[in-house]
Amino acid sequence: MWKPVVGMVIRVTVSATALLAAYYLVPTKGTAEDSDLPWLILELAIFGVVVAIQVPTIVKAKYPKLRAIEALAVTVPLFLLIFSRSYLSNSLTDPAAFTSPLDNTTALYSP
């Protein structure tokens, strides 16, 4: 039973590392003339694809509960990173929208 758990931990770690790398490396639009809407649509489409892939994988898995935990460990951070990026974009476009300017890290912790 420990082999599937170790595999899950490795996959979740690789996925989280890739998500954080993409979050910090993909540039955010910083002016009012540039729209971040295409990026948001792309990010939400990616989220939908990830969820669409995860659901049948959970159903067909040998250990569905373990696979469901793995799916949550990937989709929840992905969802949070998408909206953190939206907060960051809003902060760069309209600095008065937040009490202090946001960077990538502080956008993760904005309420």
C-alpha cells in the first residue's frame, strides 16, 4: 500500500512545483491598456481540462480515495493560483484597488 502513496506524493510534489513555477514565470499585464482577460480564460480552460481528466481517472483508479486526494491536492492550488494571478493583475492595473501594492507572493495571501 505504501507504493501508491509514495507515487501520489511524488506526482503532487512535481505538479505543485510546476504550478508555482508557471505562476512566478508567466508575466502579468501591468497597464490598463493590456487586458489580462485572455490569460484568465486560458487559465480557467486549463482548470476545466485538469478537472475533466481527474474525474474519470478517479472513477477508474484501483485506489479511488487516494486518487481523489491527489486530484484535490492539484486542483485546489491551481484554483488559488489562478485567482491570485487575477488579484495581481488588478493590483498592477489599478493600484488603488488594494491597500498596498501586490507582488506575486503577496497576491497569494490577499483576502
